[in-house]
Amino acid sequence: MDTELLRTFLEVTKTRHFGRAADNLFLTQSAVSFRIRQLESQLGNELFSRQRGNVHLTAAGERLQPYAEAILQTWGRAKQDVALSNSLNQQITIGASALFWEFDGISDWVSRIYRHVEGLALRLESVPRQSLAKQLLDKTIDVAITSEPPKIENLHVTRVRDFQLQLMASHPNCTLEQVMSKPLVYLDWGTRFSMEQSRITEMQKTPIMHTHSSRMAMEFLLSSDSVGYLPSPVVAQCVQEGRLHPVIDAPIMEQSLYLVWREDSEKLDMLEALLTVPFNQIIESL
């Protein structure tokens, strides 16, 4: 299987347009069309329904998409592993949803890992929350950063950081009662958060924005008279500068971050070395 065929397939899937896919891949449109025809010939199925101004996946294309993404991700890891040198002799792939890569302090933690763990090369992947457990089990990633560790046997779970989700507003002295009249920004933080927010009567309304990005939610709050729950490691600087304000009397949701990996990982020594570079003072294996 030519991985460039899969890469082209995913680009057309993303853009829903052969011309735009060609521009993004620095190819001609005829080259993109030829690659897709090659892939369809190899698989024996049409992958796209081609109608004027409307390119969309067929049922076969939809089935191929997750496999294509996994193959390209695995191939990327393989190329990096093969290219490891004597000074960088082992690669660790860390997976986390985009929410956590936006946390203040995460980039500092990664930098400190490079300084303190010799021979380590890191690969950082943005992984949807619902895919973390699967990618750990099939070894697509070596370690996950998550606030909801999967309840699966033979996974090592270590709590590395505590934080809070706080209801924030762009104006000071906003009360929970006033929240009812303000637009709601909903940051999709997972099942536990959704259940806790559903218990707050003042929050039961259709959000004006629903997002998986803390930064997007924060920027919207800064530019509008709205409210929403945001993680303390993301909003700390804005609170300190007086640009965002906790809503008075609003419930605060306690959260934790965890590192999770397979107990039978062949990279166990390197994974355990990550714990010598703590996020903060908390290091507690569960």
C-alpha cells in the first residue's frame, strides 16, 4: 500500500474538494484524481461520490477513513523509530486531547523531560478523548494524558496534577443568578463534567458556542458578555490581569490529570522516568 495514496484520500476527505486537496498537497488536480482512482482500484470500491460541487464519502470511504488515519500514524512512528540515533535511542508517543495540550505548564513539562531523561525522543499526538483507551491498547500511543482514566485492567494510572473548572465571566461581580440572562459557552470536558453541569439550574440552556478548545472558549468570553466553565491552568493569567472573573457563588469542579500507560509496555523504564519530571508536587499511583 502506497501511503501517499492514503494521505491523498484523507486530504480529499477533509476538504471535500479535489482542487483544494491538490493545492494543499502541492499536486495537480489530475494527479489527485489519479491517486484516488488507484486506491479505489486496489480496494475494489468507490470511495467518493462525485457530484458537481459536492464530493462526499461513500459507505466504503467512511469505513476506510479510520484505518487510513491509523496506518499513517503508525507509519510516522515507524519512520521516527527507525531513524533513532545513539543519542536518541527510544521514542515515547504521548497522546492527549487538544484540551490538555492547551494547558499552561504542559510545554514546560515537555521541555524539562528533554533536559532530565537521556536518550528519549518524544512524539506528541492530539487524540480524541473517546479514542485514548483504544490507542493505548493497540500501542498507537505509549502514554495518555487524561482527566478520565479508563477503567481497564493492566493499565498503570498516576495522578500528576490537580486543577479546577471554574465558571468564568468577562465582567466582575457576576452572580450565579445573573448567569441565567447571559449567553453560555459550553466547553466539552467529558461525561463527568456534563453530569455535574446538568445539576446547575442556571446553566440549563442552549449554549451560544459548543467547543472542544479551551482557548477558543476563553477568547470568546473575553470578547463577549458571556459565561462558561474553563480550566484554571488556562485562565490563570487572564484572572490575574483582571480580564476574566470567577462567577460569585458558582460551584467549582475539582479535576485531576493522569498519566496512563500499559503495564506490559516494553518501554516501561522510559515511561517511569517521566514521573521523575513532575507536573507539580502531586505524584500518586492508583
